[in-house]
Amino acid sequence: MNVISDIENFLFDLRDEKFADLEHRTAPTLEREHFIGVRTPELKKLAKELRKREDIGDFLCLLPHRWFEEDQLHAFIVSEEKDFQRCIELSEVFLSYIDNWATCDQFNPKIFTKHRDELLPFIDKWLGSEHTYTVRFAIGCLMRHFLGESFRTEYADRVAAISSDEYYINMMRAWYFAEALAKNYDEILPYIEQKHLDKWTHNKSIQKAVESFRVSDEHKQYLRSLKIQGAS
């Protein structure tokens, strides 16, 4: 058996139709027929085994995948790649095929943490992409790797400057600013006070920050006062 057939057999052995229905409801941009119904812990466990196979490259090259779970496996396998340049190469190929928020958000290469400076030019390129989930992934990289002590206002400027009608981009922008308010409140607050964001993203950022246990009650109270009334 080849790796492609093996993966499909493994996935269908773990199939749960009710869970597939649930997955479809959480990722409505995909048709129900693309879901097998395999839980994330099982996929991560399978990914760790599969990445040891010599023929796993055959699977990684076979894009687009048919099943949502195959995309998830792909994301988890590449996320474990230990060579930065190889990881970038695999990521650049895969990003253009990501077609849902769940795979995008669970695609999180660990090696990026050790190569922040080298990663930045790629983030800049991805932010300029016309592909929704490539842009979302880039914002997610800035959120994961460039907040806290690694934060610079120029990074927030890049996220604030994005102009898009795409829900899944603007939701990630809001998530970024909510996380930034939790980790870099003083530096990020002017973006909210001075209304650098569109109304929807502005208000959603405040909403998500107020829901965070890492934002103080005092800060939450002030943030609520900055909500733009009458916004969609």
C-alpha cells in the first residue's frame, strides 16, 4: 500500500459521522461531503507517525487534498518540520490550498519561534496575498510570534492597514488586536482610542479583549467606553 491509500484507510477507520456533522457546522465554507469526522487528537497522533515515513512527501505533494482531515494532517505534519527553510518551502506551497479557518489556525510551525527575524519577510509577503487564508495565517504569525517582548508598533501598523471585506481576515485582525491589548496594552490602546480600525474590527477587538481574563477589569471598563455605537 502507498502512503495515500494508507492515510485514507487510517482516517476512515477513525470515522465518526456525528462529529463530521459538527465539524461541518464549525467550518461552513466547506461542503459536508469533505468531512470524514476524525477528532484533532487522533489526527495529531497520526501525523506524528506519518511524518516518519519515507514516502510522506508523496502525500505532501498531492494537493489539493480531497478531505478536510487530510488538510489537517498536512498542517500538523508541516508544523513539526525542524528545518526552517524546508518548512517555509512546504508552507508556501500549502498556504494557497488552505480553504477554511480551522486548518489555517491549526497550522502553526514550531520552528518559526526560533527564526523570527528570518520569518518577517515572508509574513510581509503573505500579508499582501489575495488569498484569504494566507493573509489570515500571516496575521496569526504576528500574533503568535511578535507580541509581548517581541512587539513593535510597526507590526500592529501592518495589521491595522489591511483593508478587506473578508470576514475571516477581519476576524483575525480583531483577534490580533484583542491579544495585543492583553499583552501590550499601552502600545496598542492608541489604535483603539484613535480609531485606526474599521468599525466592525474596532468593536470586535474590544469585544474579544473584554472577554479575556488577561485584561484587567479597569481596562475592560475603559475599552467598553470606546466602542463605536451604531456600528455593524
